[in-house]
Amino acid sequence: MKLPTDIRVRETALHYIPVKTRVPLKFGAQVVERALCARVRVRVEDANGRSAFGWGETPLSVAWVWPAALSWDERESRMSAFCERLAKELVAFDASGHPMELGDAFQRHRLHELLDEANRGFDESARMPHLAALVCHSLFDLAIFDAFGQLHGRPVFETLGEDLLSADLAHFLDGDARFAGQRPAQYLQPRRDPIPVWHLVGGLDALEARDLTGSEPDDGYPLLLRDWIRADGLRCLKVKLRGNDAAWDYERLVRVGHIAIQEGCEWLSADFNCTVTDPAYVTEILDRLLAGEPRIYQMTLYIEQPFPYDLEAHRIDVRSVSARKPLFLDESAHDWRFVRLGRELGWSGVALKTCKTLTGALLSLCWARAHGMTLMVQDLTNPMLAIIPHVLLASHAGTIMGVECNAMQFYPEASLPEARVHPGLYVRRRGVLDLSTLTGPGFGYHAEKVARELPPTAANFGV
């Protein structure tokens, strides 16, 4: 049943904002030194002709979504072109509804077709993956949610009940009767504010003075892990590992763990970034920690995505890992169906990301929570506006422990205009983020107060 509150997209205006890292970030086998953030403004309209604008943004993180031998520039250029195609297609998309209905319908009926078109003429090694297409779609999905909240004068996470969303969760989850009559609002928690924040220990990050090379910036921000912990009051550290060098990974965990203990941190997590192919690689490291460094083992709260992200092609039974520590899907969790497959293989939790669309994150959240899986919300080094839906999702999701946010480590200057409006959000203090300025309808961006001069539009469609 259609509701008078339903909307459709009428206009899109796309911008690209380049940012550079102050220090390199090692992502699996790749090193990230810059990112291109895509920001879009959409206008939506309801059946009565009322309209509102909304904003969405995400980094086009090619290292994360598209590990390949292709050059960085080629991958980024093709993702940008895909964003521009989406800007046109979403205006032309013949559908109206709640943002979740629009997001789900577009992914089901158009996104795959458009990705196939974008990949036509490329061999398998040069095809843009589905994960990259989701990231491109995510900024539009977020903007539509924001505009819907603006139109109805409500925060986004208060628009997910039956009064505004006619379709129940069974509609989205392939008719699963368990979800009949339910809405996402039933699976969300009251907003948590402030929220604990995780710091990312990248594979190239200096832990101690002996790790410095002399090429580091002298910009007033910390360089050594111990200095970050003291400056930001950190209590939670996520450790990037290699996944193909067990001796290095074990030593890295031990070194970080000893510093964490000395500085009063409480939790660690280990991120292998999809490079492991045998569960024994992970279990042997964990067992060695348990025997030799029991305090560090105890502090390790969960393990993140050790195995290849193509879950269907790599159906690895991972129960030996999840028997030791909670094991979270990240890159593999494209949508709730992959979460279901992951649970069958032994994964015990899922790391949600707004960059795979808020629609998809909410459906994964609902399915996972209904099936007893643990949740986390992970970062894509989100700066500027991109951090806001990310932390709001975490504040409502009931995660295992807070939220990961690391843009303040790698490009803190990128968010200065937004930080003047939301000072507690772009600087970590006492180990938490302060969300108190995120007020009002939509995502609470207060975009009209942000003194940012945007680059010229890269694509503009609609009436």
C-alpha cells in the first residue's frame, strides 16, 4: 500500500572533493595516500508536490572496494563515471516510496544492470566489483534518507516505523514470515551519545620512535601510537594485519598490545583484510596469544574479515575461529543474503558500513539481530559529512563496542568546516565522540551552517 508520505527523486547534483592523507594508510596489499569523496545533493518530492533537499557523501575508496592490478586512477575514474550514471538514473527511476523501498528496488532492478553495462568489454580481471557499485550508490541512498527526514521534520532514525514505511521487513527479506508486520524501528536502540570510538593502527603506523623514518609530517598531530592514546584518551585499538605473514602479524599484535596495556586501553580487534585463506592461520595466532600473552588475548574483543570477501566463491568453514573469538563479516557482507550465508559458514557477527547503503545496512542489522549475531559499525576513513550517518548508525545499532572513526588520524584538516559546526564529532576526546550537535531533521548535518565551498558540479540532472 502506497502512503501519501512516499517520495521520488527529482534532482541530483554531484560534486567530488579530493583529500590527501597526512600519513600513508596500508589497506591489505595497497597503500592509500589520497581519496576522492563524492558528495551529492538530491531533491525529493511527495505526491502532494512538497519537496525537500538532502545530502549524502562517501569516499570512493578504491583500495577497499576494488583490489586489482589496474591503476588507482583507472579504478577511481570508472567509479566516478558510475556515480555520474547513477545521478542520471535515479532521477529517471520510475518508482516512489520510502527511502528504504527506493533503495531496495533500485538495487534489485537497476544497479546490477548498470554495473553489467559499465563492465561491458572488460575482461574478468578489470571488471568493477559489486562492492564498488554499492559504494557509488550509497551517497545517493544516504541523501534520499536525509531529504525524507527533512521533508517530514524528523531525524532519519525516527522515520523507520510503520507510519512512514508501508512495506514490512518480510517484503525486503524475500518474504520471510518471521519478519511479517515488523519494521526496522523495532530492531534499533535509543541513540547512544557520547559513543566509544576505535582508533585504527595501520600497517605502516609508527608504534614507537624507532619506527619513524624521518619523512613524517610536522603538523602538530601525533605520530606515535602512545601519543595518540594519550591525546585522545583512547580505549579501543583496531590493528591492521597482513594475513600472509604470521610472524609479523603476531609480533604486531603483541607490540600494540603491550603499549595498550601500559596506557590503560581496554580493547583490541584484529583486522586481516581478506588476505587469509586457511582458518588455521588465524587460530594458530590466537592460540599462541592465549598461551604466551593471555592479557592481550583477553583484550582482543573480535576478529574482522580474515578471509576473501567473495563469500560465494570461498565457502570456508570458519567455526574454528568463531569458537575462539567473535568473527565479523565486513567486506563480504554486501547485503543481508551474504550475512545469512556467512552465518551458515560459522561467522558470528557483522560489521555494518553506511558506504554499502544505509538501506542495506539496516536490512543486515535487522536480519543479523533476529538471528543472534553481534554487530559493529566500521569506518571507511569517513571525513566531512560522511562521518555523520556512520556514527548515527552506530549510536542506534547496539554495537559490540562503539564505532570506528579514523579520518581524524589520516586527513584531519579535510573536515575543518564541518568541525566548526560539530566540534565533538571530528576530534576524539576521552575515548568517545560527542554527537550532541546532530539535532533536527534528516541526519542533523546543519549543512547550511557549514562554510564549505564545493567544487563545480560533476553531474546535474532533473527539473
